Amino acid sequence: MTGSHHRILVVEDDPETAGQLADSLASNGYQVDVAASGGEALSRGIAGGYAVITIDRMLPDIDGIVVMRRLRDGGVAAPILIISALGEVDDRVRGLRAGGDDYLVKPFSFVELLARVEALGRRSDTVVKETVLRVGDLAMDLVSRTASRGGKDIWLLPREFQLLEYLVRNEGRIVSRAMLLQHVWDLHFDPTTNIIEVYVGRVRRKVDGQQAYPLIHTVRGIGYCFRAPR
Amino acid sequence: MLLAKTLTSSTFKLALIAIGTFGLIVSGILGYVYLSTSSYVRGRSDRAIKSECSDLLAANDRIGRDGLAALIKQRIADGNWADHVYLLVDPSLAPLAGNLQAWPSTITTDAGWTEFRVPPSSAGMDQPLIRAMLEGLPNGDRLLVGRDIGDLDSFTRQIKMAVFISVVLIFSLAGVASVLITRRTVGRIESINATSRAIMLSGLDKRIPLRGTRDEWDRVAENLNLMLDRIELLMSEVKQVSDNVAHDLRTPLTRMRGRLEKAYHTQRSGGSDQSLIGDTIADLDAVLRIFASLTRIAQIEAHTRKGAFRKVDLVEIVGKVVELYDAAAEQDGTCLTVAGDRAVFAVGDSDLIFDAIANLVDNAIKHGRAGGDVVVTSEVVDGRPVISIADSGPGIPPDEREQVFKRFYRLEHSRYAPGNGLGLSLVAAVARLHGARIEMLDNSPGLKVKVWFSAPTT
């Protein structure tokens, strides 16, 4: 990884939130710059070199969406995470249409933010077109849509395969439930019940059941992490 | 006070305009009657004078000055010509015959029509008004033939008087009537105004009094009262909701506060701190979720999303929901199945419809019987797309079926099940936005919720 992959621009006008964001990102190995206004965000952002930019939707001078559009117009290709207190789907759609890559509604957990930033940072890496994904003794054939563990086939429904693929692609990173809903089901929806847990539980039984070690780990209160023991 | 309001009211101004127009027309008609009557009467008398005059002229031609004088005397003596005035004078204006003392001094013309007053023959008598025709005779004599038109004059004066009195009467009666009518109108409006002011001052429990006349004012008052009933109901619902919000938020907030307070007064220990913080975060999340649901419902109810409506495939949405809840149903031992037609389309917002159906399926699994069935059907009935969700649980008593759509409403037996009582409110809000009707039926046993969308226009 080059240095730019660790630099993050946080655009946030509330000093305490900005400080918390900067702290939590810094403690995870990122180098964080904070811009407190739209103007500052534009000058810093266009100067470039950021792996990910997070923009608050409501800034004192310029609307976050406008900042984002100007950054894009200025040739900034870094993935942008919009953070907003406006939770309605319309705003989400508007934010994404204006050039945002992901959307997070305030208030959020820092683990969720970190997971999103990691996922976005990875997206800006050159994605290698693989046809087989391997983690530990698990292999996923993306062409034949089959999975096996230790050479033994695992029978998965299409949606279960997609879920496993998303977990495997984010190997070693935390994936939140909202991210699963968004990327596996394409839903912006807040289920009141534990349907995602139950769904992951079913996949887990198929993947980890009667195996030497588990691959799918639960991160309490947040989501899941897929990793093989070292 | 009321009089001032009466005089400034728009009804009164309208009445004045109506009175003015009507009065002018009536005055015109009466004026015409007067003019035509008086000209008819005058014309008759003029014709009589003229024919008498030409009779005398012919007599003069025939029998000469003395004959004419004799004829005039004879006419004067005859009672039939009692109201006639005759005077024949020689060129020096000395009277030759007639019942006038002298040639009237007011006459300036030589021939044609004239009017004059005769000096009274005795004191105290009226000066009769004479209308007369003058003629010059070939021998230089001058003849005056006239009539006392005093009667005619008083007749036309009476007509004039009658016309004037009727016009005045019409105007004043109409004025009084319009004041009375306006006053009545203003009175009704005042009673509505008074009620409005009372409502603004004290509260929504006041109603506009009805007079039981079933007129348009009573109808206005009735409708306003109905509107007030509706507003009062909404207000009480809002109050109910805010009470519920306060309760539902206060409970976790109190728990959090107590927990933090206890932690503040005790020694730090890593393990208990962690569980305290974890519990507090979970409670905070519950609070935030309630907020999010409430704002979402409010946003849906603001109807701003109709712009995003397009044709959506209900079968596809149902499929997605069922797939998402499949694992949850399996865990509960519930058999979740899809049924119905292959192509069912509606017009709407697919995200919101998904939310609504997901909530209904969620409820069906949660409140249905463990090990029972949940069937989600999408079909077209009478051209209308319908989605029904049927479970085999305890159902909802008929008298509570309306209530469950209220915010924070929880059925007695589900009070301690997870959930915040906002799911069906969201369903109701989505249905309202889509103009869809929700029907709750008995699935004996269980509940069947049918969502009737409106037929998509192609």
C-alpha cells in the first residue's frame, strides 16, 4: 500500500464529532485531515492524495452535496462517504447520484464508519478479477457459483452464496449488518428483528458446521468478520 | 357593535347595491307611468280645446263677429261647457264676449298654446290654472279658447305624489329589510366568530350553536363542528403519541441514567464497565430507532415521495421480502410460502412497499403461531393488485383492528414481544401514500391482512 491509501479527509463542522472521527480513524492507522467548512474541504480535497473522503451533508457554508459535486468536477476520484443527519431515502439517493459512493446516517457507530471506510478504501485499490476466492480451506468458484470447504461441497442458495462472497471479499474486515443488507440485498431498510443474524446463522451452519475451525465470526453489536485462523 | 358590523358587512353592501338597482328600475317604471298618464290626460284636454276653437273659427267665418259673440255667450250659459274659458277681443284687446274679465296680461304670443292663472274673482278663491289656445281672426279680432286644467293639474300632481311616496316607501322598506337580513347574517357569522375566538382562547371543546333550521348556515356550522371534532381527535392522537413517545423514550433513558449514575458512584472495573457500556449503547440504539421510525413515518405522510412513483412488480417485491425473512421463519419453525399470480403490477415507491410488506411479514412471523404457516399472496382481483399476508396465530380482535395502526399501539398479548408499536403505523402511512386500502380479515384461525392497491393506469 502506498501512503495515500492511509490518508483520509474528514469534512465535518462540529469540532467534537470531527475530533472523535479523527481519533477513531487515527487509532486504526489512518492519517486524518479535518476540514471544518466546504471551502476548506474543496481546497484540501482538490490538492489531492486522499484514499477516502467523508463529507457531512450539512456544512456551514456550502451544502455537502455541492462540495462533493465540485470535488468530482475538479477531478477528485477518491471514494466519498456522505455522513448526514437526514436519513430519508431521498437524501440517500440524491447523495449517491451526486457522486457519493456510500451513505451513513447520523448517529452511527465508529465501528460501522470504520467498516465503510475500509470497504471504500479497498474499492479504490485495483480490483483483481478472480474467478476463485480462497480463505483457509474454503474455496468459492465465482463462475460455477459453488463453494467447498476442505474439498467438500457446500450447498448454498443463490442469496446465501452472495452473502458468503461479500464476507469473503471483505476477509479480515468487519462487515456491519446494514452493509450486508445494502450490498447483498440492495436494501436501505432497517429491520426491527434479527433477520440478518438468523440469515447469517444459516449460512454459518452450512459453512462452519462440523469443521475444524470457524470462518464466520460475530462482532458483538456490529456485524461479522470473515477470517481464517493464522 | 352589531349595528356597526351590520353596516360594514359585505351582505349589507350587496343589499344596498340590490336596493339601488331595484329602486332605480321601479322609479323608472313609475316615472314612465306618470309621464304617459299626464300626457294622455293633457292630450285629451288639448284636443277638446282645439276642436272647440276650430268650431268657433268656423262659426266666425259663417256668421261673423256678432254671431260668434252670441255663440260664445250661449256656450257660457250652457252647463256642458262649464269648465271652458272664452274670450273674444277686438284688435285693441277690448273684450267683446267671454267669461274672462280682460285679456290676460301674461300672454305675450299672438297665436298658439298658452297657460295662465286668472285673477280671483273673489278673495279667498284659488287662481284657477287655464290652458288656452289663441287664434287671430281675419278681421283683427283675437279669440281665446281655454279650459280650467286645475283638476287635471291636481290629478297629475297626485300621481306625482303617489309615485314619489311609493319610491320613498320602496327605498326605506328595502333599506330596513336589508338591515334586518344583514343583521341576521352578521349574527350567524358573529356566532361562528365568537366560537372561533373561544376556541383560540380556551380550547377545542367549544362548538358552534345550531338553530335547527337546516339552512345553509346550519350546514356551515355543522361542517365546521365536524372539522373541529376531527381536529380534536387528531390533537388527542398527537397527545397520545407524544405521551407514548415520552414513555417509550423515558424508559430506556431512565435505565441508562440509572446505570451511569450507579457506575459513577462505584469503583471502575473493566468487566462490569464493558457490559454497562454495551447495555447503554443498546438502549441508545433503541431510542434512536424510535426516532428514525417516527421521522420516517412523518416524511412518508408529508407525501413528498409521490414524485418517485413508478410501475413496480409486486411479485418481485414479495419474493424479495420472503427470501429475506425465510431464515427467520425457518428458525421459528414457521412455514413461509408465496402464492398467487405471476405478474402483479402497481404504481408506487418500491422501497416503501418493500418496507410495508416486510413489516407485515415480520408481524405475521412474530405474532403467528410457532410452527404455523405464513402465506404471502400477490394477485389481481377485479383489476386491482392485492397483496395478502395470512398467518395462523391468535389474530386481532375485530374491535382492535383499527387501533393497531395507531402509533405505539400494542395488543395486550404482544406488549412484551420485541418491537416498538410503530411497524403498522408505517404500513398505514405507506398505504395512505399509495392510496391503498388495508383490510384485516379473520383467517380462522389467524389474521389475514389484505393490501388493496389502486389499479395501475396504463
